[in-house]
Amino acid sequence: MTVPQPPNLTPPPVRQMGNAELAELARSGGAYRGKAVFELVDRAGRDDDAATRLGELSRLTALREDRVFHSVSLAWAAIIGLLATETPHARRVAYAAFAALPATDQADLLAYVKAERIEDAHPRL
């Protein structure tokens, strides 16, 4: 039996994509969902629209279940990225996104960022 070759996927040009396109790429799933989320994280410190879209994406079940590694989901990555930007808008969005997580995810995320309260979390990227 031979193993079929995986399809030759061309990465999307995320740096040239708009925020709406990145959010749609993250929503649609596939191999480049994380790439879209991390591009929005890169923009969130200087672009309130990118931060707002990250907050919306963090509420999607698919991103809450899609693990980057161990217990860290793409939703957590979005929230951590928002916190790390340290802008008032991004932090407000992060607090709201955190509040929308199930209680067990909240506790685990706080343990991961080593904070007792989300307001005390100041992760570095």
C-alpha cells in the first residue's frame, strides 16, 4: 500500500490580507487558521479592528478546541496576544473574551499566564 501525497498547499499571503479576510480564514478552518489568528495578533497593538476581530474569534468553538500545543488553544492565543499588546482597547477586548470562556478554561488560562486575575496578566510575546 502506498501513502498518497498530501496536497501541495500554497500559504495564503496573510500580511497582504485585510482583517476581514483574516477573520474569515480563521473561521473557515483548515491548515492556515492559526496563521490568520497570529497575523491579527501582530496587528492588534496598532489596529483596534484587528483586536475586536480577535475577541470575536476567541468565542468560536472551533478556536477553543483547536490546540496550538498542550492546553493552549487558538482562542487562548488570541486572548494572550490581546493582553500582550497592552493597549486599552485590546485589553478590554481580552477581558470580555476571557469572561466568555467556560470557568475551567478561565482557571487554566490564569494558571498558564501565572495570574490570579485576568487584569493582572501581562504576558510577553
